[in-house]
Amino acid sequence: MRNDVYERMKHFVIEDIKPNYTAIARQYGVDPRTVKAAYLRALNGQETNYNQRHRRRSKLDEYRDIIESKYAAGCSARSIFDFIVEKGFTGKYTIVKDYCRRFRKFQVKKATIRVEHTIGLSAQVDWKEKVTMMDQNGVPHTFSVFLYVLPYFKFKFLKLTLDQKQDTLFRCLFEAFQATGGIPKEIWFDNMSTVVDHKLSDFRHHRFNEKFLSFSHDADYHPIACRPFRPQTKGCVEALARTMGRLKPYNGEFKTISELNEIVNRVCHRLNHEKSQGNNHQPIELWAKEKEHLRPLNHDLIRYFQSVQTRKVSRDSMIRFQNHQYSVSPNYIGKEVEIKPTKDGKAIHIFYQGVEIQKHDLTDRQFNYDPHDKRAILKSNLMADKSDKDIDRYMLKNLNVYDQIGE
């Protein structure tokens, strides 16, 4: 007899409550007759002999607390399994799924009709918008995830971004074309402002943004905008958005946004190596067949996201570019500046009203400070009453302070 069921029944006996055998059986994943037998034992004061038997050690033992806390936080069984595998768990997904069943809330599912897709014909695009997760220091990071899927074989591409600007969309699409090996004949988009000109559109007729339409023409695909409130028209990418719940177990588990970006990449890798419910194959296995039906990539598309871009300087005196932050003088806080990448893509020049105000080499660091900007930022806030020599001395002694500014 299950000891946990018996202990639960003892509670009902003590509180003089008649249990609902079926509901409790559903919660614990056992037969209602097992629950009834446990209740009668507890009612008659009979102890279960469960503790007298030797309990075999389970692979789940050292992970039970993690599983229960992550499941309580809204994580799916699959995302929890992926998370604890990285912690050293060697068991199978099925035992994690079965363990989570006791916490599952039963939901009524509506029947849907599966849509058939044509190989190499289409892709679906969307964003998982404004996800907020805490790092190990309790600092919140808000980001979005670009979602791209080829629905025939379910091959996916994910990209963490810190904004959803149009040049970011173009960059993500270009990288998705590179990752998937080409361009499909048509791409389905959500009703996003970087794609659809809302001022010139109505509920039934969409008017595409001119620059987006130009990008689509040069990329040689036909854009299709989905009707609002009709998510089933791009069901594959909607399903992909739901799998972003796999990021939840990593809340509080990463140090920097770069480390979080690596987590997103690992999630994408796992999704492409998991068997699809539709065809029982891994997307990575069949992807090579679909590549043969895709159109070649036009590398001239980089001009759409490597040309002049505008950014608003944050109150931390930083601008964002390619998921990293770069400093400017505090004099430009709240103002719009222009960013011009160099032709080799290794640096950026920052302009205000046509005058260059800063230059940065592109790096993998989350925060990038020019020494003069560091001094000005400290002078304007943390060390307003200090001399330049005091600030320089402080900068040399406390190099790590720059990563804390703006967090």
C-alpha cells in the first residue's frame, strides 16, 4: 500500500472528513479502491506495513525537491526533465512525467483538426514577448524570443533578443534562413507592427510596412499576415511559443544575459532532436530533405540591419545593440542616437544629429563602457561629490562596478 496515500487518509480520519476516493486517486495516480482500502485501514487504526519493506533507492530521490518546486512554479514535466539532466539526472523522462502527474491539474482539451503542410513551402514566425527572468543575484532581465519554424518537418530556430525593432526582425530572419539552409516560398507572420502598417489596415485587409515589403521582395518570399485572434492559422509557431515554458526552470539559475542566450540555444537544439508527435521523427533527421526545396539565401539582405539604426539612450547612459549594451555620455540620456556598424561588422559608430559621439568594438560582454563614459556616469550619480582623481582611483580599485551599473 502506498504510504503517502495512507498518511493522507489518516489526516481525513483525524479531521473526521469523508474523502472523495475518485478525486484523491486521480491526484495520486492510483486506483480509487487503493484509496478506499487506505482509508479503512486508517479508520480501524491499522498501520501499513509499507515501512517494513526495504525501499529501493530511486534515481529521483535527490531531485524530488527541485522537481516539486519547479512544477509548482508552472514548469512543464519536459522542461523540468531537461533542467535536471543538466544537473546530473540519469533517469528517463517517463519517471519524471509520472512523478509530476500527482500535481497535475486535469484540463478539458478541445478537439482540433491537423493541418497538412507542403515540404519547402512555408515558414511561420512569431515572438515570445517580454519574458522576465531573474539571474542568480535576483536582478530581473526582460527579453523576447524570436520563433521560426518550418512546419513540414517542424525544424525550429530560436533567437533571444532584447527588443523587437524592425532591424532586429530582419537580422533574426536572416539568421533563421542561414540556420535552416534557405528561404521558403511563403512566410506567415503575426499581426506585428514591424510587419503590418496598422494605420492603413483593417480587420480583413492588411497593408504591409513598406520597408518590410522591400525586405520580403529582396529575400524572394511571399509574406502572409494572419488575421487577429486566429492563432490556429499558424499553429506550429503557436505550439513552439508554448514550449518556451521550458525556460522557467532556469529562473534564478543564470549569471548573465549571455548565459541565458546559451540556455535558449540549448533549448532549440533539444527541440530539433526530439521526436515530433506528428511524424515520430526528429526534425534534425528530416531537415536535409526540406533544405533541397528551399530557395538560396540572398546575402545582400544584411544591408537591412547593418545600415543606420536608431536607439534611445537609456537612463543608465547605455544603448542596446545585438543583445549587448554600450555606453555613451550621460549628456545624451533620453535622446535618439544613430548607430552605424562598420563594414566588417566588428565595431559601431554612434552619432547624435550627424555628429559622432562614441565608437565601440563589438564584444560578447553584456556591458561595455568607454573609460570617459565610466567617469562621467560615476561623476553624475554615485560619486558626484568626488574629484576626478578620486574617481580614477576608485575605478582602478573596483573594476567590477561597471558591470553593476545599469543592472
